[in-house]
Amino acid sequence: MTRIVTSAFVAALGVAFLASPAAQAQDVGIASSNPGSLYHSSASAVAKLANDKAGLGMTVHPFASATVYLPAVNAGEYAFGITNVSELRKAVTGSGHFKGRVHTKIRAVSIAYPLRVAWFVRKDSPIKSIADLKGKRITDGFNSQKTIPAMLDAQLATAGLTRKDTRPVIIPNVVAGANAFISGKADAFFFALGAAKVREANASVGGIRALDIANTAENLSKIHSIFYEHAYLRPEKPHKRNIGVHAALHVMTYDAAIVANADLSEDVVYRLAKAMHDNKKHMASTFGVFNLFNPKRMATKLDPIQWHPGTIKFLKEKGMWPPKS
């Protein structure tokens, strides 16, 4: 059943999920995390694409994190959202930090890109490895981004550490963590490669450096057991878009994804999926991380996560359904 929302309700809540295709063309909302985050920049690129290439008037609605706004997408208050496949799985199964709250109305629309995360320190810091974080002040807490603590645990475990071996600087989210680092309250902060806030931190402190995770079977096993079984260690090299990467290294990686409310019309999702498939350069021109977007990998097997019928319709037309992996 399609949910009909009055204009007064839309004005009151900033709701972008409307019933008819005509209304959706006027304003289709995508929920994201705060400005400076990877998700906000990504949502901005997707919104520009939707406006320019898909005939959808998409607007970005920032929240503290996907932990906060995925329930709003599930409730139909926002048409789209951006998240990662690990948190998405927890949301649809009612596990982890969503324990007891099964979100049955969220559907996958497209894999966006590999989401690469790392610890960052000052370029001239004596901290050269994750092992060197022992006894240091690191960003921690993340009460509004509850998917992150397991990532911290997994990365620290590759060096034989736990968070008890460090000095926690309690912050609510990654943007606040970067601000704590910039102000000198933290020796290391956790963030995604390519994010605007990482670039800001780099400029603010005279240079930053990402910490490597050795690409070993043992380390990958630790990451799988603590964080997510489909995470992997991705090689990265110095590049103007890889702020903080000064030499070849590996970082923990998993997929970011665009999602939608299950009741959103098939046509709207079809148009966005088609626009994404056909216009990688357009998205990358707005936000460089979309250079990592692979149209051939728009869909992967994400069971028990379900795919939106609009995406399925498009991918069937392209001979890309069902997903091979």
C-alpha cells in the first residue's frame, strides 16, 4: 500500500516520501549523515544525479547517522537513504544495535562503492601503526553511530589490542571525532577515506596519515569474526583523493549502499537505478569517491536483504539479474 502524506505533514517533518509519481518528482528525499561525512557527500552526488538525469527532485536530509535515519526510511518518512551493507543487514534482521526492531520496509537499490575506513593520525605523529595506539587518545563512544564500535574492535584486534588498551575520547559520531582530533583532544580519529571532513582535518593540522592493516589471513579472520563476514582488506595507494595515504597500504573495506522504502513506486526507483548505471562520471564529478562505483556490481547477493522491484526491473532489462555474487 502506498502511503499518502498531506502537504502540511510534509512541511512539518521535511518528509520527502510522497504517494504519486508527480509528487515524488517534486521532492524525493534521501536521508544521510551530517555534512562533512562520506554519506552526506554521497547523498549530495546522488541527489544531483536524480535532479539532472532521472527527472526526480531529490533533496538531502541530514541526520546524525544511518542508525538514526534507517528507521525513518523504514517508516516511509524518507524515500531513500544511504548506509552500509553491515548496518543494513542488522536493520532488516533486527540484530545488533537494532535488536528486537525488525525493519521490514527497507529495500536495497544499488551498491554505491567500496566503503574504506581507517585510523588517521597527524602526519608527523610517532604513531606508525595500529599497535602504537596503545595508551593513546582515540575517538570512541559513537552512541549515534552504533555500527562503528565493532569496526574499532576489529581493527584494534589486528594489532592484539582492545579499546581498554587505549584512552577513549567519547564522541557521538565521526564528524565530532574529527573535530576532537583537529582541536587536539584526540591523537587518532576514525573515518572513511575520501570524506570531506578528512580533507578538512588534513588541512587543519598540517597533514594526516592513515594507519595500515597488514593483509594477512589472520587479520581478515579477526575482522570477519568481530565486525562483518564480507568485509575485506583493500589495497590503497597515494592519490589526490586518498588524503592521508602516503604509501601503499591496506584498509578495512565493505560496501556502501543506496536503499529505499519498500512502498516507494517501482518507477521512481527504476529511474534512479538507471541513472546511476548510465552516469558514473556525473556522480564522480560531484563526489570523487564515486569513481569507485562499478555499474556491473550494482547488485550483489545480500540475503536476507531484499532488493527493490524497481532495481530488479532495470537489472533484468540489462541482463544483470539475478546477482552472480
